[in-house]
Amino acid sequence: MKKRILTALAAAVMLCLALTPAALAEEKTTINILWWGSQTRHDLTVKLIEKFEELNPDIDVVMDYSDWTGYWTKLPAQVAGGQTPDVFQMDYAYLSQYAENGVLAPLDGYIADGSLDMSNVSENVVASGQVKGTTYAISTGTNAPAMLYRKDILDELGLTLPMNPTMSEYSAVAKAVYEATGLRDTYVTDCSAVIFRIHLRNYGLNLYNDEGTALGFDDPKYLVNMWNIALQAQEEGWGLQPGEATAVTAFDSMVVDAWSRFQNSNELQAYRDATGKDIAMVMLPSMDDATTPALFLKPAMFWCVAEESDVKDAAVRFIDFFTNSTECFDIVGIERAVPISSEMREYVTPSLDEVSQEVIQYIDFVSQPGMSSALMPADPAAASNVSELLDQYSEQVRYGMVDDLEAAAREFMDEANAILAEAANK
């Protein structure tokens, strides 16, 4: 009997030794998280991750971040090197590309078993993270494109912008600001694929067809019109000239180069913090002859899980924490846009500061009937190639290297359709 007791005591001692803090630490799961954003977002994300680790002591988080431009160099390099982060942010424009290339893990199983709780999230919001019926991404929040502008300058000049300006109204203000301050517009002269899509949406069209196999328009006049507007703004002086920007960051540009920028509604706080200026926002200017609201409600960004991750369960726990935890929203508020969970939106709204209330009011305004139209399908995998092609053509146009705009537009359309068709047939 005595021997049996001693044996039991020895086993208990061995168990205690095995459960020392060092041993417990070895049992922790490590997840890598990558995001983009401003210093404001970085600081808040670090705090929310620290809170997540506090509430989930079995998980350690390795943090990595970048600004927007650097992110789309860093993430592809990590994917190519077999080091895809376990959890990472994703933009709507690249969702299809990463999903179709097998980078993203399907999340429907986690939603079905409740470990990723979407019970307070609308079906439309969940669907925004789907590609061909499979959920690969969870939105961090709802926002909308917006024109951020220097209200302090307009107030000083006695100028105003309506909440839903036409292109004529916006251009008139842009000219007056330029004549008084020398600051220029960066929206009208930006002839990228992102801006061209806004032009097309004024007429109920999209840059790509629903299947992503071809362009969504067949008349070169829409592209010619965008180029002509940009060229006129350059010629009249109030549009930023090609190669003229001197600012190092987008924030700096609102002080030294421009008075307005095309951004998203959730970025208002970051721009106010970084510039120290009175930044306000209105809807993007619509074409005078628009037939359809160009603006849309969109996922601010997504959280995704890597298909190659060995710790998917822990990765999903982080996304669920971001989506459904009051402790998370006590820290981040609506920096990544209005919470997708109705319960979290109701929780966070009373505690929002003045700027966040402005963002909520803007989203409410855009959500009114007739102010926005349906979100377009996610971009096809070949979208980045089409975007680069359009940048090449637009640069030639803006530098005065193109005499026949319609011919150039047709050439672009032919090349872009060939790129999309080839990608669809692979």
C-alpha cells in the first residue's frame, strides 16, 4: 500500500513538472498576422492583438504590417516563398485572384459549426467575401468611397461642396481652390482602373463582365471621356500634372500638393490625425449626365486565412474575435469601418467620438435609396494585368503622346479583352 502511495505521489510530481509555465508556453499555438494601414491603424491593431492574446492565453501572435503600397509587394512575396501569413488582410479587388490561385482557405465550415459566428451579420455582407459561392474572406466592416477634402480651405474661401456633388460643381470648386492656393485636384486626373470603374458605374456599367471573361463595356467613348476630363483639368491648371506630386505620403499630399483625395469613409480619422487639418468628406462627384448612382457600399477590407496554414482553427478564432468581441471594438471603434455585426454596431455607436459619428452619418446618407447602387462582383484574377495596361495607356495620354484618343481606347479594349479571355481559358 505504501509503495502504491509513493508511486502515485511520484506521478503527481512528474505531472506538476510537466505543467510548469515553460512547458505550457511550449504548448502555445503561434499565428502570424499581416495587415496594411496608417500609423493609427497599426497602433490600434497592436492593442487589439494584445487583448486577443490576453483573452486567449494559448495563442501567441507574430505581428507584421505595411503601408498600402508595400503590402502588395510583401504579401505576394510571402505567398511565393511559401510563407503566407496565417491571417492577413485582403482587398476586394484582389479577392478572386487569391481565391482562385488557392491561397485562401474556405471558411464555410467554420461558419456552419459556429466557431466563426455570422449570426448577426447580413447575408449580403457574408456574400461579399465569397467567390463562386464559397466564403474565403470576412469583411472587417462596411464603408463607402468618399472624397476627403480640406474643409478649412473651403471655409476660408467661402466655398462649399454639396454632399452629392456633380462633376461640374466639383470642378468649379477645384478651380477656385487652385486659383487661391495653388493646390490641385488628384481625383479627376487619376485615370487608373479604380477611377475608370467609377466613371462606368455612372452609366450602369462595370469594368468587367459578371463572369470576368471580358470587359463590361463595348464603347470606347467612356474611356475617351475620362481621358478628356483629365486632360482638360491639366490644361486649366487645377488638375495635378503628371509626375508633379512632391509629397512622400498620401497624408502629406493633402498639405503640399492637393486639397482633396479619393479615399474611403473609414479613413477620415487617420487623415485628420496625420495632417492636423480639418478634413471633411462628401460623395464622389457624379457625371452631369449620369444615369445610375456610381457610389456603392463595400467591405472596407477582409480578413482571410491561408490555405497552407497549419493553425487554421486559431486563425479563425482571431477573426471571430475581431467580428464579435466587445473587447475588440472597445479598442478599434470603427477604424476599419462600421462593424458588420449588428450587435457590435449597436454596442459601439454610443461610445463613438465626433469623427466616428460623422462616418456613421456618411454611411447612413449613402445608404439612402438612390444614393448608391449594387456592389460589383469581385475582380477576376487577371484584373491586375488589365489595371497595369490601363495605367500604361493613361500615362501616354496624360503626357501628350496620343493623338487619337478613340483609337487608343479601342487598342486598350482589344488588349484587355485578350488578357481576360486567355486567363479565363486556363
